Amino acid sequence: MKAKTSITLSMQLLVQIDRMIGEGASRSAFIEKVLRDHLRDEERRTINARDLELINANADALNAEAADVLEDQDAFYFDLIQDQDHPHDAASTSPAREDQPETAKERVVA
């Protein structure tokens, strides 16, 4: 359903519209198309902005969780390396096996 309305446009704008649409074409159809396109683009921009906010909020949460995991991994590997660098410390907490290398260098070679 269409409704008739009246708008006032500058003569310069009307001349530009007439040049674009050509002689005999409908100004109303052209203006309606331009407005539809503009409104669709505005709606898309609004949706994209909202989606970006959600993505950023989720990314912040995921980054914080990843940082926690990496921190835990760093601590685990630091402890693991410390145990390998000081086999005498590790030996005090666990019994030494005969087939177990005594130094870190022997472990790498073995």
C-alpha cells in the first residue's frame, strides 16, 4: 500500500535526480528506492555494531580464560623444568631408578 506525501527538495537536488534517472522516469520510484537502500544499510550497520559488541564481550572473556590456562601451563612447565634441572631435588621426593639418567644432559642424550 502506498500513501501520497509531499516533500520539498532543493532545485539543485531535483536536477541531479533528473540527470540520474533520465527523462520520463519516476522521481517517486527513485526516491523510494534510495530511501529503502538507506534504511536497509542503517539497519545493517546497527545489527553489525550490536554483533561487534557481543563478539568483543565474548573475546574479552575468552582471552581472560586463555590467559589463565597459559598461566597454569607456564607454572606446570616451570616446575617440570626445575625438576629436570635439579635431579637431586627430584630424587629426594621420588626413589631413583637405575635406568633413570642422573643429569639433564644424560636425559637429552638418552
